[in-house]
Amino acid sequence: MIHGLSIDVEDWYQSTIDPDAPLTGRFEASTDSILACLAEHGIKATFFVLGLAAEKLPHLVKRIAAAGHELQSHGYGHRNNFELSRDELRADLARAKALLEDLSGQEIYGYRAPCFSIDERNLWALDVLAETGHRYDSSIFPLKTGRYGIEGYRPEPRLVDTPGGGRIVEAPVASFTLWTKRLPVGGGGYFRLWPYPVIRHAWRQMQRLGRPGLVYMHPYEYDPTEMADYHDSVPLMRRIHQGLGRKSFPKKIDRLLDDFEFGPLKDALAGPLSELSEA
């Protein structure tokens, strides 16, 4: 089974603290660290690139594409989808898609919303995605958290019907069941804080179920000193929450890539994408 590996290319401060702040460009070196890791393991991945990040560092987008990775869209401005109107979302998607296609020479047909911001409030966003040429989405978190997600959402990647009568492949990030409770394990703070034996158990469980596990991560998780540099501009608790586990994150990824077979999302989703093309 091929599991899916994805990277959301963005700048931590702009995407997490202030969406109106200029991008720092700090994410270039940490993205290069991820590219080096993937090259060492001989693995291709999916890079969901933010439009603003592509404008800031177009040469980085070209470097990712030249290395043979799948490039897809993280939208243009890192705004929560549920805060946008249909027209605003359509414009954001179209702008990011055109920019990334121009820089990479690849067709852009996959999407991940900033902060997994498609939920019960705005499932109509799936219609807008289909209308703008996107064939798969990885934006619905398959359990409810304090910030995002849909409780009880089916965790396996599958072809879904949109509210307006269209169809798109929905690809939730990885979750697993522990003592009858579904828990997140696909990336971010969840991945940073779980001990690796728990992560390995989760992937073995998904493999037994025949369900590809989709990992998401960010360049800043390969940047363990970043929080110290925001000592005066980010509150202490936010720095602790966002910085915990960064030092161990790359080692966990290395172990996961050694223990299981990974590839870009287009490979992990080959079954439902084929079903969509035949529909």
C-alpha cells in the first residue's frame, strides 16, 4: 500500500499569527531540508504551495517541480475558507492555480484549504473546487477539534458527491482508533507530540484496514529555532504550543518513511481518482 506524504509550503508567522504580515522567506531553507530528506529516502511527495509563498520564492517552486514532486494548491492567501464568500474563494483558487501552473508547468488539480477550513459551514466549497478544475481535495479533518473538522466524517479517501451535484475525491489526513476513540495522527502538533511507537501503531492499523494514511507537514517543523526568534512578538504559550516537538519531528518522519511505503497523494489516491475519471 502506498501512503501519502504532503507538505504545506507556507511561512509560519504569516500563516499562523498574522495573515496580513509579509512573508519572511524563512521557509526556503526548511523546505530545502525536506527536499534533502526526500532525496535521501528516494521518495516523491505532494507540495501544497501557498500562492503568496510562490510569489515570494518562485525559484523554490521551480526547484520542487524540477525534483519530480507533485505540486498542488494551498490557495493564495492563507485565509480560512469559511470566512470567504463563493466569489472570494473562486478568485483565490483561480489565482493560485494559474500562478502555480505558470511556475511549474504542471496541471494543478489538488487542493488543501488553509487550516483544514472546510467543514459543515461551507461544504459548498467542494462545488467551487470542482468548478475551478480541482479533482481532489484534502481539507476536511475527519474528527472535530477546537478549531476545525467534522465529527464522524469517514476517514478513508473516497469519491464524494458535492452539495451542488458534482463529484470530487476527498482525502482526509490520517487518524486512527485507540480504545474506541478516533484520534488525529496525520501531522502537525499531533505528530510532533505522539511517541513514535504510537505513530507506527496507527500506520499499521490503517494498513490492516486497507486505508492509506496521509501525512501533512510544514517547512517550519524542520526549523527548531524559529520560536526563539519570535521571543518578543509571539506570546509565550503560543511559542510553546507551536514549538513543542519540532526537534524530534524530522527523526519521526525518517522512521516512518523507513517503515512504510510513501508517495505523492496522486499515487495514494489513484483508485478514487480513476473512479472519478470514469464517472
